Amino acid sequence: MSPKRDYDVLIAGAGMVGAGLAACLATGEVTRRLRIALVDPNPALPPLAGEPLDLRVSAVSRAGERLLRATGAWPLLEPRGPCAYERMVIWDGAAAPGGPDTLVFDAAEVGEPNLGHIVENRAIAAALVERAVAAGVTLVRGSVTALTLGRDVATATLAGREVPVGLVVAADGADSPLRRLAGLGGDLLAYPQEAIVCHLSAAQPHHGTAHQHFLDEGPLALLPLADGRVSMVWSTTPTAAEALVALDDAAFAQAVTRASDGVLGALAPTTPRLKFPLRRFNAATYSAARFALVGDAAHTVHPLAGQGVNQGFLDATALAAELGGALARGGDPGDPGPLGRYARARRADNALMGAALDGIYRAFTDARPAVMMGRRTALRLANHAGPLKQLLVSRALG
Ligand SMILES: Cc1cc2nc3c(=O)[nH]c(=O)nc-3n(C[C@H](O)[C@H](O)[C@H](O)COP(=O)(O)OP(=O)(O)OC[C@H]3O[C@@H](n4cnc5c(N)ncnc54)[C@H](O)[C@@H]3O)c2cc1C
């Protein structure tokens, strides 16, 4: 007789990835019959009409968009204006934007309507939670504080109560308390950089173009927002980040306009500036007995190509597919076979993405003249290499 379980699947963390997995499972053809709990001490609430755009936004690739559309979450985002970006312009150091060493990705060149959308993180998580709950997921406000993983049942402790479940999924972010409770480690690399994030007004229209300028100490990205502003992610040394955050608005406006080579005219901050540490991590394994990791709990990458949550959405889609397959064969969501297949496939893909982004990070922060010359040439060549560009764009689209 199978042991008593309160839920088939308990997902700890209702951020974008955990809520995405819950919505995928609850709306999936086979997985909709699972009893699912989505646990978070602080689940995202939908932004109110007219509420200013949140500071945290993400470049959502086609893979993310697919998940958001399949779960019915995409229409809920429309009032918050996902901003399609059709072009990406990348240049290096002292080279001029638009000059011969500029790499331009254009959606039209690869027959796509756009290269992705810039969307508010909070709106994404709230829309996915809303879809999950509408499809029958139980939302529990609380934290998982202890975990026992067994062959037949996993037990999660919630507000002092032991909850027996078939599978626990940790979607509890980069510091993942559950990953630690499960005793899973991994490779951690702290980049000697921090990212400063804020929204900026721009004197010139962005025309749906994302800009990225590789400076000596790290990249400055300007992502288009639907209201005409741009979202800035400026990765730099911790010392420089500290100084930039401490500047008054006028001095910061001058600094960021200069760092952007004036590509959008004068820039000025319209929000406070927040700093984030940057690190690369990949868990040694993404599964254990009746346990799986997804999203930042499993891996983090440098944000220079806006891939973190998109890789997490690919985890959610892959895990939901494996669980659906297991159920269709009469299995149980905690069976080791499908969990192991999920873990191997996604770990390898995330390792590849982490290594590629790490390579770009290293190439663009290397101040040796030969390397600097080499990367300019690489940008110029890549700009004229049609098949290579198509490959890069299709990988970035997910
Ligand atoms: C500066 C910056 C820019 C970025 N830009 C992009 C981008 O453009 N595109 C992109 O794809 N990615 C981007 N990323 C990465 C992206 O932000 C992350 O990959 C994403 O937020 C991870 O989502 P998550 O749901 O896995 O984790 P989180 O968003 O961290 O959510 C974890 C959730 O778990 C909950 N939780 C914690 N502990 C517990 C517990 N014990 N029990 C239950 N719940 C718990 C928390 O409350 C939280 O809601 C960027 C990252 C940074 C730092």
C-alpha cells in the first residue's frame, strides 16, 4: 500500500520558476491530476493598475514566453506592457556604437518578430501564481524549515507541522535553504563584480533596441521598457559599484550617459539604484530521493546575456514533461528514473550556458592588448557571419 501523502508534489518557492513549474503541472494534460502545494513566505502579488514599474525586470526569451503562453499567464502580463525588443547592439570598450566593430542582432534577419520581451519579474511570478491557483494548486504562505527524504515518501516541515508528500521541488532561489537541507553542494564562483540596477529616462527613443556596452570593468546593458525608459544593468567592480550607487542623481546621470557613449542621448535615473552580487553556481546534482532542484536553487549565471530565469523556465518545462511521462506510464512523481533524466539533461545544459557566459565575461574583462584586439575582431567577424549569428540568436531565444 502506498504511504499517506498530503500532496503529490510540494514546490518550495513561488518565484518565477517555482510558480512556473506549478502552473505547468496544474495545466498539463496528464499532470493536472496531481495534488500540488506551492509554498512561499512571501508570494508575489499582482501589481495594481497604475503602480510604477518594479525595479526588477527580465529579458524573457522565446522559451520563457512559451511557458507563459502555455499556462495562460501571458495575457495577465499585457497590462504591465511586456516590451518586445527587436534588435540588440553590442560594442566593446572605446569602439564607437554603430562602428565597424559593433555586433548587431536583428530579429528580422532571422525571420523572428522580436528577440524577446522585457517583463517585470513580480508581474511574471504573480501571473503564474494566479494561473496555478486557478488550476487547483494550493498556495501555502510559509517556509519549509526541515526536510526528510525517504524512498517512499518525503516529509517537509511547514510551520512546525510535518507534511508527507511524493516529491519536494526546491525553487527557493540562489541561497536555497532546501538545497542545504538536502545536503546538495555544487561549484560556486563569486565574480569580482556587482550589478547595479535602476530605470533611466533617455533623451532619444530606444526603438525597441537593447544595448550592451562592454566596458573594461564589466558590461553596461540598457534594456527597452514599454514606457520609453530603459532598464539598466551595470556590472562593475564592487568598489566602483559602491561609488556609483553613492553618487547623487545628477552625477550618476553624467556617469551613465558617458559609459553608454551617449547611444540614447542623455540618460537620467528615475528610480533608486540597487546592487546585486554576481556569481556562477551549478549544483553537483539536481535530484535526490524524492527531491529536485529548479531555477536559481540549481544554477546561477552572470546576467550579461539575460539567461538566468529563462534557463529556470527550461528546467520547469523539462521537469513537468518528465513527471507527465512518469504518470502516463502509471508511475509516481517521485520515481528516481524520470528525476534522474531531468537532472542529467538540465544540469548539462545549464553547465554549457554557465561556461559560455563565463567565457564571454572573461574575454571582455581581459585587458591584455592582444585579447582586446581579438574580441573586437571577433565582434566584427560575428556580425558578418550569417550562420553563426543565426545560431547565437536561436540559442538566446531558447
Ligand atoms: C541584476 C540581474 C539581472 C538579471 N536579469 C535577467 C534577465 O534579463 N533575464 C533572465 O533570464 N534572468 C535574469 N536574471 C536572473 C533572474 O533574476 C533569476 O534567474 C530569477 O529571478 C530566479 O528565479 P527563481 O524563481 O529561481 O528564484 P527567486 O526569484 O529567488 O525565488 C525564490 C523564492 O523562494 C522563496 N523561498 C525562499 N526560501 C524558502 C523556503 N524555505 N520555503 C519556501 N519558499 C522559500 C522566496 O521567498 C522566493 O519567492 C538577472 C539576475 C540579476 C541579479
